[in-house]
Amino acid sequence: MLPFYKKFAYGMGRFGSSFLLSLAGLTTFWIYGTIFELNWLLNGIAISASFVVIGLTHWLTGYFSDSIDTRWGRRKPFVVIGAPGLAVTGFLLFVPNWFINTADPANEMLVFGYYLLMICTFKFFYAFLLTAFQAWMPEITDEDERPLVSSMQNTANWIANGLGVVIGFVTPLLFVLSPTPGLTSIGFMIVLVFAIITVLCYLPSIALIREKPDIVIPKRSLIAETSLVLKNDVYVKWMFIIGFLSFSYSAITSQVVGYSQSVLLLDSIDKLLPPAMALLVSIMVFLYIWVKLVKKVGKGKPMFYSLLALAGLMSLTPFLGEFSAFISNVLVASLYFVPLAACMAVYYLMSYIVPADIAHVDELVTGQSRAGIYEGFKGVPLNLFQAASAFLLGWFMDYSVINTGSELFGYLWWGPFFAPFLIVSAIILRYTNIDPDFERLKESVGDTGKTSTEVDVQ
């Protein structure tokens, strides 16, 4: 059992990195397309390339963090290097005007090159850091502890994401357009402070967390390890579930700022704060509800119905603005973001528990810990789906500008365009068991000594 203070240190460690990722995911598409006037298709290509980078980095980091053996353990060196790398590149992503005259249209390709370089290195360090950090979970916790640790992580993540959303909504207030587009002094301080916090939040885990001393380090090749985990039917289905889910989720995170500004008209602090507070309260309440519900009914049912509900909510994006004729846009936004946050919270919770459970099952039946490759390889299909989503979203916004003369069509209809992929995810989940019976599995392995190919892990 992990002492509570170590659970807290591990669970809350991701606050800073989650804020930076949330802020980048929510704002960079809008910032580079609007503030720095980068062509929307080039914008989508840069984000798409970054998802390819993060996917490959997840995979390779997962393998190497399983395989190396240092006096600090297997995972910790990646955290020590990754945290400051993420902080520096996350900061530089928001200041292209330090190096390029972004006000000159002739420099568009330089802006694109800078954006491509910074967002790809930012995503590299994020995957480098988080793959190893998440692979710690099945090695430092028991299955009964994971919902609590995961809820701690999600509390940190959702507070960070909530702050990221708040900052994202007021992004226009953090930039000046003349004489050269760039961050205001307040915007500069916000990004700098959270870059520093990113490093500080990982220091307790670096200092306190120790891996189990009896872990068997696999000596197989990358191809052999990957081939082995791809024989796990539940794992393969889970990758497709989160792949199709992330296809739609990536569009949500990229569009929410522009949608809020252009359609819901949340363009000032007094309009922003009520929906933002409703979002944060919804996050905290529903994380508690989902954790309790998972203990009673398992993980599959809550996630299945949340996917269907999220698809329905996304389909409403063309029509929400019309309600402002009858009630205030602040109330419209609040009523929309509360269930949206509730549905998305289920995925955040499951994204930690399910891979850890799959890795734990494998460890029980094989006697070897390969949590890194399980955590890492899922990033390949996940981020390829997101790369396709980013490219498609960039094309969709470019199509809107070319054919209608503005981005409004794109901001209105992106929801119904991406919602069907959540239905596909739900259908696959319907035929996937993500609730292994650990007690039965332990008894089966203990009594029969079966291998992973002989034990029914369902």
C-alpha cells in the first residue's frame, strides 16, 4: 500500500503539465490562426504533425522506460528530463514574436516553421514525461488504490484544465495586436509562472516515489514487446475506443475557445466567470460521482452512456447561439459546459485506470511488468487519430473561409461533423470488457500456474 502523502504527491504531480497542455490545446489553433494570421490549413498541418510526434514518442518512451535500469529506477530519469523540457518549450510556443516579425505577411512560412518546431518539441517532451510517469501507477499502487489515485490525478488535471479553459477564454485579453502581435505583460507572467509550476509539481514525486524492488525488467526487443501487447484483445479494442473518442475530443479542445468567442460571445471577464465557475464545480462534483459509480457498476457502463451523451451535446453546436435570443449567452454557456464537463470527466478517469488494469493483468499472468509499453504504444493510434482530426479541422476551417468568407460556418458546424466518431467509440466499447475480475484472475493464476495465453483475462 502506498502511504497517503505519496499518493497525494503522485496524484497532484500533473497539475502544471496539465495546465500547459490544456492551454496549448485550447488556444494555439486559435492564436496562430487569428493573432498571428497563419493559414488555417497550415495551422492544422502543424498540429497534425505534433500528434504524430507525440504518438511515436509515447511508444518509444514506453519501451525504453520498461527496459532501462538505473540507480534511480526505470521511470524517474524520464521525469527528471521531461519536466523542464516541457516547461521551456511550452513557454516558447506562445512567443514567436520574440524571434520573427509576425506582423509581416511575407513571414508566414517562418511563423509556420516556428510553430511546427515548437509544438512538435512541446508534444515530444509531454509524451517523454507523461508516458513514464503514468507507467509508474501499476508499479506503485494496488488495484484497489487506483480509483483514489486516479481521482487525485483527475482533481489536479481538472483544476488545471479548468484554469486552462478560463485563461483560454480570455486569450484575446492576453495578446496585443500592434505594433507587433504578442503577449501582454500579464499574459507573459501567466505562461511563465505555470511553466515554473510544471517543474515544481514533479519534484515531490521525484523525491518520494520509489519503484517496487522486485520488478522483472523485460529483455525483449521493441518489436517483440509491441507484438506481445498487440495480442491482448482488450488492449487493442481499447486503443480503437480512445482513438475514435480522441478524434472528436481533439476537435473539442481545439475549437472551444473560438466557439466561445465567436458563437457564444464570451468575450469579457463578467461573461466568462459564471460559465467557468459552473465548469469547475461540475468537474469536481462529477469526478466524485464517477468514482463512486465505478465502484458500484464498473467502468464500462458509465463510459458507454457518457460517449452517447457527449455525441448528443456536440450535435448542438449550430443551435446554441439561437438560445441567446431568449436567455443570456452566459446562462446558455453555463448550461452547456456543465454536462459537457461531466461527460468528458468519465474519459479522463478511465484513461488512467483502464491501461493500468490491463498492464496489471498482464503482470499477474506473465510475472513481468511491461506497463511502459502498454502505456506508450496506445499513444501511437491515439495520436494518429488526433493528427487526422487536426488536419481535418484545419481543412474544415479553411473551407469555411474560402466558401463563406469567414470562420463562422466552421465554428457552428464542427460539432455535428465530429460527433459520429463518438458513436463508433461507444459501439466498440459495448463489446469490450474493461472490468477484469482481479480476484478470480489471481486465483486462476495461483491455482493453475497458467500463462497469459491460457488465462481468460476477461
